[in-house]
Amino acid sequence: MARRSKAALETATAVTPELEQGATRAESRRGFLLALPGYAYLVIFFAVPMLIIFVYSFGTRSATGKTILGDWNLESYRRLFDDFVLGVMWRSLWLALATTVICLAISYPFAYYIATRGPRLRGLLMVLVMIPFWTNFLVRTYAWRLILGRNGPLAAVLSFVGVDQPRLLFTNTAILIGLVYGHLPFMVLPLYASIERLDWSLVEAARDLYANGWKAFRKVTLPLSMPGVVGGTILTFIPSFGAYIEPELLGGAQTMMLGSFIENQYYAVSDWPFGSALSFVIMALMLAGTILYFRRGGRTV
Amino acid sequence: MSDIAVELTGVTKRFSEVTAVDQVDLQIGDGEFFSLLGPSGCGKTTTLRMVAGLEFPTEGSVRIYGEEMGLRPPNKRPVNTVFQSYALFPHMTVFRNVAFGLEMQRIPKAEIAERVKTAVELVRLGGMEQRRPAQLSGGQQQRVALARALVNQPRVLLLDEPLGALDLKLRQAMQVELKELQQRLGISFVYVTHDQEEALTMSDRIGVMHQGKLLQVGAPEEIYEHPRTRFVADFIGETNFVPVTVAGEGEVRLPDGEAVRAVTHSAPGTEASLALRPEKLSLYRQREDVPAGLNCLPGVVRRRVYLGSSLYYHVDVGPTTIRSRHENAPGVPQFAEGEKVCLAWEASAGEALGD
């Protein structure tokens, strides 16, 4: 069918099936044009680099640290199973899991509290949740170094209550504290959004049907706020798993996480193929995990 | 066992500055279909919620079968509620929705299955058990809400505008169905509605509420025929109001000084509104003989409104316009616009009401 100009489509003639179809097509063409900048950005800055990483991961590191492309092999993938690498992955995994669980435990009651306040207080509390974003993340993480440091306030409190020579900084605990701090808002926001949307008459109905407060929460409030739990968990777990700043600033040599480890491959040891293989496998695992999780999360709602 | 299902004594509910319910005293009988009727914001829903335990009174006493409810939470009260927007659990099937109350009471599984089946069949939804609420029509959702409450065999069922979201035809069908169900089960229904026709159709008794106060309680006929305040007369059915002054026992004076006979409730000299239902009025041609004993006011037909089964005449009587309703039936005289007529009614059909 011939393309019609907008003017032609709007001429005052009776509508025929062809005209109607043309109008529908023009509509979807406009929709695509709106999405085009987004598509272009993702292709240029995400798909293409991912492809480059994928190709590099089959290359070889020369003795001088250059990447030799052409002699394709799976050596980098084999090295993912080295004990040290598995150790780093394991530490990243449990730190990210612990971060997510702690964030969820702190955020759910807090988000529930905010969502059930009056509109005024609700707005104020939401601003308080966002305030940390106004300061650079790096600066805020440096602040934790002061708090957790040997002569910091936390150490003073700990030694006052009898803990001898408390060592906080450069430990897993320090990283965990930093990760929880950094990701709390990302857990609170989706939880708040889904609890705030909740139809409270459903909770009343549960109470009316002999559910006590806890049962009503378990059977109605919690399942209906699962989209927020799923969203918050993903927004917390994924960035924690690949965290870079917190382990760099608050962790030590013994507490390396994946983010720093990958960075080391590119800059410290110039092993681009291995760094690429690591990045790519983690990406793929995350994607698969997220899809699975969404599916399961979707079912419970 | 007491014959009074629900008893409210001096119940008041204040939300910070606003008094939603103001000193309500009310007794609802065992097995009675009682409606709380009033415009939105009159406090009827708040009253119902206080019986359910979803709201606690600021002061006063709520008793259910003689037992003081005090601050008892909803899960410990022998009543169930059908909510305005049904409040069905969207993440559960029809079966799980209906079974919810029984599961919470730790009823054995086999008995739950049995009772859910009976309840679902009672509301004629057999075969729909595995559907989700979103897959049901409004009428079906409403039946699930009903089954979910009734399955618990409450002695009092509370209904908050349960038919409000349905279209007219379905609403009328459900009115009959609800009434039949209530009679069959023999339990008390406390029914909140702003629809006067609904209240008149179904109720044994109606309580009319306005601005937190319970203005009048009575059988539908009593409320309609003998409203005690101007608000009740205005809210239920259609009413003409003529400003009058009470002249004496059974007599009122119109603004132009003419005296007519009416049912009076207040002392001579009091300002009142003479309430006249359109269907209680009749029209006579000038010079036609008006039967003795009827009040009669001369007027002019200003408008004739044709409504199919009936006709309305808007008659100018002095400064007031009065609507008069007539059946469109053979033998009923019809009048033309501009015709001079006599507007007549029996003295007992006109009540002089205060505000």
C-alpha cells in the first residue's frame, strides 16, 4: 500500500479499510520513532560493547599484556573455576545476599510505616529517604571510613562497652555496612510504591474474616506487596553483587569482591580476555537469575 | 438469647474535628432486614463499621446479641461484612476467597470444602471456584463477596452499599435475591445504602441518617407516608414543599393568608413546610365540583411533562410551583398548559414539618 501523507489521511473522505489500516500503521510508526533514541543508545552503548567483550573473552593475553585476537580459545572460561576466582565469587554472592536480606528486613517495616502515614508526613519521610542522593556516593562512602576507622566514633563506642581493639574497617562487616547503607533507598522506594498502592479494604476484609493482624499481613498485605519486594530485591542484589566502591574503600586485600577483581584484570594485570569472560558470565548469570526470579515473583502475586 | 441482634446506645464517632456519628441510639431485631439510609457523608457507613469493629466509637456502646463489643477487634465479632467494592482478594481464587474465613477459624479441611461448596451454590456460582476475581463480572464478584461472608454463618450480616457498582437491571434482580436470601437464612441484615428505592424495596425497617444523626426509624411505609422532618420527606421519594405557618391543631396558613387543613406536629405560630407528595394530589377543572373534605387551591398549569406511564403537571399556586403526578390511564382526565385548575388533596396527606 502506498504511504499516505498525514494531510492525505486527514482529508474529509469516508473511511475505507485501506485508509483505516494506513492510519493504524502511521500510528505504530510514530510509536517507533519515539522509542528510536532509546533503541539507538542501547545498541551503541550496550549491545556493541557486550559483543566486543564476548569476542575478547575468547582471545589470549600476550606476555607483554597485549590481547591477541585470532587464536580463539576457552582458556579464560576454564580459569573461572580456579579456587581463588570461585572464592571471590562466593564472597560477592554472600555479601550481596546478606545486603539484600538486611535491606529488606529494615526497609519493609519502614516503607510500611511511611505508606500508612498522612500525606504530609509521607512526603517529608520520602524526602528524607532521598536526601543522601544529594551528596556524591563516593563522598558518603568515604564518610564511612571515618565512622568505621580505628579512632572513629563506632570504635569508641565498642571499646567503651568492652570490645577490645575493635577492628571494623577493611573487613567484610565494613563492606556489608557500606552496601546496606548505599542500597537502602533502592529497597525502600519500590516497597513504598507497592504498599502505598495497596487497597486497604482488603486488609479490613481479612480482619473481618477472623484474621488477626499478623495473619492479615501474611495472607493479604505481604502477597500483594510482592511486586515491591521483587523490585527492591533486584535493585539491591544486582548492584551489590557487582559493587566496586564499597569493597574498594571499606574492604581490604582479604575481602576482594567481583567488581574490584574484574577491574584488576583490565588495569593491574592487563588480562582483558579473562576480565571479559568474567564480566560476560556474570552478566549472563544475572540475566538468567533475574528472569527466573521475576517469573517466580510474578506467580506469587 | 436476646431478641435484639444489634444495639447501639449513645454511639458517637468523632474524627478530630468532624463528628461523623452523633449520639445514635438504635436497636435492630433478630432476623430483621434493617437499612441505614442517607446521603453520602451522613455517617451510615461509619455506623456500620463500628458494628463490624473496623472503627471504634469515640463514646457509646455497641452490643451484639447482648454482648458489649467495646474495643473488640473485627476478627472477634460474630458479624461479617460485604464491602462496598467487594474487597475480594485478587491473588486468590473464588474458592480460596470463600474459604478464607473458615481457614482463619481453623475449621477442618473437609468441612471447609463442604461449606464452601454450599455457599458457592447458594449464590449460584457453582463451577466458578477456580476463577480469579478479575475473571468475573461485577455481578459475579458481588456474589462471591456475599458467599465469602455467609459461609461463616454470621448471625448478623453487614452490607455496605453492596449493589452500588451494578447496573440498574442487575441491581433490581439482586435486590429481590438478597431479600429472599435473608428470609431463607433468617439472619439479620444491616444494609447501608443511599438509594431510597432500594431501602424501601427490601427493608423491614429503615433508619434515615443525616449529618451524623439518626433522624427517623420506621417501616418503609411509615417513613414514606409520615416523615417527621423536612429532610426525611425530601430525601425519600419526591415532595413538594409549601412554606406555611401553623395556625392551630390540624390547620396551617399559607403565605397569602389562606388556611388549609393539614397534619400538624408543632405549636401555633411555628414556621413549617407543608409536604405534599405529587401522587397524592389531584387536579379538577375550574367550575368542576371538588368533593367535600378536600383541601383545594386554585392554580394554573404551567407545564405538562410526559413520562410514559405517568404525567406530571407543574401547577403555579401563587408564588410556588407544585408538581402533581397522574397515571397515564384511561379515564384519568388530562389538562393543557395554561389551563386554570384546582389543586386538591386530602388533609391527612399533607404534613406540616419542621426542619
